[in-house]
Amino acid sequence: MTILPNLDADARAPRLRPHNRRGSVPAGGARRAAKEQPASDLAQPPRGGLAGQKINFTRNLKSALLATAVVLAAAIAGLAIGITNGQDRLALDASHRMVEGAFKGLADRTEILTREHAFRDETYRAVQTGDEEWIYANLAARAGTVHELSVIVEPASRGGFDQDRFGPADVGQERGERADFGWRADVATRAPTPGLIPPAVLAGLDDQLDTVPATARAAASSYAWIDGELWLLAISRIGPRDHIAPDVADATMPRLVMGKRLSPELLDRIGAPFLVSGLKVTPDAAPGGIGVALRDAGGTVLGHATWAAPTPGWRVFAAIGAPAALVTAVTIFVLVVAANHLVESAGRLENALVRARQANRAKSDFVATVSHELRTPVTSIMGSLDLIASGALSGSPEKAAEIVDIARTNSRRLATLIEDLLQIQKMETGNLDYHFEPVAIGTAVEQAIRLTRPIAGNTGIEIKTPAPLPPLHVRADQSRLEQVITNILSNAVKFSHPGSEILVDVIERPSGVRVSVADHGIGIPDGARDRVFAPFGQIDSSDTRSAGGTGLGLNIAKRIMEAHRGLIDYRATPGGGTTFYIELPRAPAPA
């Protein structure tokens, strides 16, 4: 059905007249009675009209303000977090540079200490003469000294270091000499111990020293694993303090190796000046690349010095974050409240404008529709009266009777229009009376069919119902309920194809009782839902205008259903017919 807002019966159709019954109550009482009856679970369809089609400026502006507040809060939080992360990144970079510098300084100090001990005349003479007493007293690593490992490396047989100069200890012993000997602070013995440093480590240290001339007072350092612990070792040639002969053979010069174990205590002392906590040696760098690589003499990474990432930014954020967030939230709240007042003022102005436009459009629609509906019957009545008054039908009583019947029919049409307008006016003012009682829904349907069937018969349309209708009851005003069903049936007849069928059915549902009216007419186009139940609603098409009507029928039906706390709605397919239905809460049968 293309248009269903006009539910006026055909000009020749009988109408259900509003009437009062004994015991009827005024509209205010009807509303109170409606509140007392069980509430329906049925949802009401949205009202149509201009308000449903317009852009809701107030709602959109509120949404925009809320979005702005959220974006502002997110921006402030993001800025604070960004600054915090930036501070932490700077602190991490600074700690990395400081730790790297601390380990370089440790290596430099160890090299300097080793070189100063190695290039002393006393050390040179003691090693040359084998004065172990002096060596132990001045070079041995003991508790409380700055170094924890001291090793003297002698040339094999004092004839120079052979190719496997740092091989197994028995190589030197076969020649009656020790290749290397020394002391460790954690080994409580006065006697020197051979082989404290693995031969491969000694070879790597010596290779580093070979990169500088023998006459240079130089030292080299690297890290090495000894007995499962990481050590920092430094090596230097042993020679006189003031002069080294330019032709001296490097292979004939003994070496002094000193070292420090990277113990937790040493690591704490390294990190303390830089406020670096949790400094430790791990196989891999910590997450985020936190770590300084510790390498052996060949450049192989033996481990990493890692530490806890500094978070000064987050510490500050934790201290001031809550107060700052509170101040920001209060500020945004005040702005939103102030803006909301502006929005509400704008909304009131907008609603006033919309109501004015709706009133103007309703007035225009009313004038156009009612003018058309008034002009047609009035013109017909005047023409009929003029024809009778002229005496042209004096010789044809049958023709005169037909003309009188036409005038009478159009008079009824005028009365119907006036009745609808008065009924709308009563609904608007709350003066339409309702008398609620248990009503047999089948009886109301049969009465509506009886009133509509003569109209349908004029065009060969057949109204059918399943037999018998179920004996269900609803709480309703029977005359108003019959009026709603009659209007829906009349509308279905008006827009159905001649010779088609209309099916009326009553169905019990969990939510109540449903009455449906299904036709096979022209359907309702998409986008017309807002106008179907609007007062004076007309879709501007030839089908609608040829069918006539004020456009008040469905609006009246909808208002009546709202007073009953019921539902009225439809399903339609353009060109495929329409099914209108109403639903009401079920009521027990009267005793």
C-alpha cells in the first residue's frame, strides 16, 4: 500500500460514531485507569513528522562537546605521558653513558695501577733476582688491597717466551722454571700459585700488549671468565722505571697481570655515584637495550653490565599525577557544564523553531487536505441541488432520486470529516472518553468486518478470517477498538486491487493479543514510515489523492492504541501488499 494515513471510510460506508456509555470516564480518568491496568511489554513505534526527519542539533552539539572534552583530557594525559616517557628516555641515555664511562674508568685505573707497579725499579730487580719475599710483600693480592689478583709471567727458561708460552704448567717445569705464578685475595696462602689465569686468557692479554713497542710503558686490559666469575684483567711489561734499552727483546721481558673480580660489592660501588641501582652482570642485555657489553681481548662479548631502568619521569608523574588529573577533570567539568547550559538554550530555541515549522506545515497540510475534502462533496451537493431546482428532472423521478442519493452521500462525507476533526480536537485536549472493560477480540473484529464488507464488495474485494476466531479477551473500550479495526480495514480496501483478498487474523502472542490485517495492494514505499501515522499525513501520489481522505484515520487509530497502552505498526513491501497489526495486553474473560 503506497499510503495509509487516510483511514476515512468511503463516502458511502457506515461509520462508528463515538459515544458515551454509562459508567464512562473522562480522558483524565481514562489515563488513570490505563495506569492501573497491567503495563504492556509492547514497544511503541516512534512518532514521525518533521521532528523525526530533522537533524537533532542539540544532541549532536552535546556529542561534540563530550567528544571535545574526551579529546582534551586524552591530549593532556598523552602530553603528560609523553613528557614522562621523554624524561625517562633521557635518564636512560644518561645512565647508559655514565655506566659505560664508569667501566672505562675502572679499566683505565686498573691499567694505570698495573703499569705503575710493573715499571718500578724494585719490581724489576725482584723479578730478575727471584725475590719472592719482596714480590709477596709488595705485589701479592691480599684482602684490603685494590686488586684481587696478581700474576707474574716469566719468560720460559729465561730464554724467551716460546710459541706455546702459556701452555700447561709442566712445560715450564720441564725446564726447571715457572711460566707464571701469583696470588689471589681469596686464596689464603703465602706460597705463589701457578696457573691462576687460563693460558688462553694470558695469550689474549699478551697479544694486546704486542700491539705497542717493548720500549713503551703501556698496559692493556680486557674481561675474562675465571672459575665461573667475570674478571677485569690488566697486563703490563715489567721493566726499569727510567730507561728500557731500545734493543731489548720483548720475549725476554716478564709481565705483570693484575685484576679485579666484578663482584656485587664492586658493581654497587660503580653504580652508586651515578644513582644507578641494580647493576649486575648478565649474559644478555636487559629489555629495551639496557646494558654495556663486556668483551675479552679478542672482542668477544662475555656478558653485559645491566641495571634497573631509571624512571624519574614516572616518579614525578606518580607524585603529581593525581592532583593534576583532579584539577584537569574539574576544569573540563566546569567547561562542559557551562557549554551544556548553552546547548540547552540552543536546544530550546531549536525546538521552538521546529514546533513552529511543524505547526506551519500541519496548517498548510490541513488547509490543502480539508479544502480538497470539503470542495468535492460541497460541489457535488450544490450541483445536485441546482439540477433539481432547475426542474430538469421533474419528468424522471428515478433520476431525481439518484441525484438526491448522491447529495445525501456527500453530506455524510462532510459529517464524517467534521466528526474526525472533532475527535482529534478531543484527543488533543484530553476530553475523549474511554470505558475500559474485558472485550472479546473476535466480536470486535467481526463487527468491523460487517461494517467494512459493503465497501469491499463494491470493488470485488473479499475479506476473510480463519474460522473460528480464538476466544481471547483484551481490556479495551469496545467502540474505540472497533473503530481502530474498521479504519485499518477501510484503508486496506481503499488501496487493494479490485478482486483481491484481505485476510484478518487474531493471534495469541507472549506479549498479548495481535489482530493483523493483510492485503495484497500496492504497498508502502521505503521512507514513508514517518508520515504514515502523522496527522493529516498524505504521500503526494495519484494513488493517495484518488483514494481521498483527510489523513486523520491512522493518527486517530494510533492515539486510541496509545490510550490502551497497545501497539500499532505495519510491515510492507512496495508493490507486494501491507500487513497492519495492533497488539493489546490479554485480559481474563469476564465472570
